[in-house]
Amino acid sequence: MAPHAHQVVEAVERLAPPELAEGWDNCGLQVGDLSSEVSRVLVALTPLPEVFDEAEEEGADFLLLHHPLLFRPVRSLDTSGYPGDLVARAVRAGITVYAAHTSYDAAPGGVSEALAAALGLRGPLEVVSPRGSLRKLVVFVPEEHADGVAEALAGEGAGVIGDYTHCTFRAPGTGTFLGGEASSPAVGERGRLERVPEVRLETVVPAHLARRAVAAAKAAHPYEEVALDLYPVDGHPQDCGYGRVGRLPEPLSPEELRERVSEALGAPARLVANPSPGERVERVAALGGSGGSFLPEVAAAGAGAYVTGDLDYHDALLAESLGLAAIDAGHAPTELPALAPLARRLEELCGVPAAASRVRR
């Protein structure tokens, strides 16, 4: 049975959590009926007429875009030109359109990780500009059920600290409760004050996974009413944010790196800043899309070179002053490597055929 559009959206949002999107962005459903069935997904970078041509030719009824079709609030929709013409076309063709823009830029395994992989950067990769927030989840559970609840939480991404998973802290205590007339207590009897040995089980969870973690804890818990606390803590989730810093297999001069980038991405790249022409670099930062605003953070991360898109004259001057070799590889070429992995992961999650668009812009 074909999945419905809302199920495909749920899968997309596991890969590109909307909570990671910037406030100015417009990630999410752009056009369509979430109750409609989906037979094929096309993953594309930009809403272009040729992308819609390809979707119709391939029989794709779900179009997953990186760049939103509708970026700003719509007061009127002129269907004689962009974007109204493509909105009308999606409606006529029954194509659901969804955008995962900065939500996928900042996601684990997102745009910059794909770019780093395309460039052959070796890990462990470091995030240039972290995004997202953390929550501390605390649940009180009978000791014999603590392992089951902890395992359920780990299954939803809770308890990750660095290279460690299933991280929890447990402390014994006594829980008290008195069930009312309509209650059905798992321990003891209604109408009687019970005192039960319990464990305080606490763990950390990314804020964008908190809702699913809470649901998992409740499902694994024996009580019909679960005592559970969720509150913010300092820090950022593992691997969430913009840009990645990794190491080249061997040190290269900035010009050699430019050649490597051009070959890897299949598009000409420009070396716009080269403060130390005689030096070779090994630590390289990669950020898909427009990366000029992250130059200070790239320098602070200890990178010797920076590969991104849309670097202007003033960005080049700043990079030079920071001692960074900077390569402008273009907006689209630095984001295109992320499409095929996204299509593959989406197909694995929801079981619907998904492919990256042939349109390369």
C-alpha cells in the first residue's frame, strides 16, 4: 500500500527536523493534500519549471525541494508568473510540494556533511556553527522497568553524549500515589496511598526529538499516569548545525585544493582569498550554500581553508584578514551532493521510490 503524503512528511522531518530551521525560513508543506497517496518522490534543489517537467515525466507526486517555492507570506497569487505559475501547476498535477531548507542545512547528515564527503574530507567532522537545543528528560519508574524505558528513550535518540549512546543517570527513591475511583494502578490498589520503590531515570535529548522521546518513555512505562519532567539545559545536539571541518587525505596548496573542489563538484571553483600562497592546508571547512556570514566561526574552528558558495568581494577581504584560503564553489554545486543521500535515506524510511533530480541548479 502506498504511503500518504503526511507519512512521507513525517519521514522527511526525521531527517530534516523543522525545529532546526531558522525563523526567517519557510520550511514545511508548500502546496498539496497531506491525505493523498504518494507513489514516487523527486528530490530537487530549486523550484524550476524543468524540475516540474521531470516530476510529471517520472510520475512523481511528491516533490521535496531544498529551496522553498513559497518563501514569504502570500497576499495574492498571480499564476501568470513565478511562483504562482508553479503553485498552480502543482495543484493541477496533484503534486505535493515540501521544502526542507535550513532544516536540512543544520541537520545531522545534511548538506554540509554531504559536501564534506564529496570533497573527501576525513573525520571526525566538527560542526562550524552549532544549532538546536537540548532538553533534560527525567522519568520516575519502578526499578524492574528502568532498563526498558531507557532502551525506548535510546531508540528515539536520547542519551547521546559525544561518541557514547544510552547515557543515563539513575538514583533510587520512593514514589507515592493514591489512585482515584476511576484509576487502574499497575501497582497496589485504588483508594489506598501506595509507596513504591522507584528509580529517577534521567537523560539528555535533543529538543527536536523530545516529543518522540516522551511518547516512547510513556509507551514503555507500566503506569497509566507517568511522572515525567522535561526542561532546557545548555548545549547543542550532536552533529546539528552549519558547516563541517575535516581533514584532507594529504595537505594541499590552496590552488591544488581549488582544482580538487572543481573536479569533485563538476563545476568551476574560484580561489577568492589566498593569504599564504606558499603554505599547504589540511584542515578544511565545507559549508553548502551561502557561507560568507560564517567566516569568523570557520577561522575560530581552526580551518586553514574554506569551501562554500556566494562569497563576495568583502567576504574575500575578511577571509584574507583571518588567514583563510577561501574557495567559492557556487551556491548550487555545493548543495547538489546532498540530494542523492537525502533521496536514499527517505526511501529507506518510508518505502516509497525516491530519486534525486537530474536538474543541476
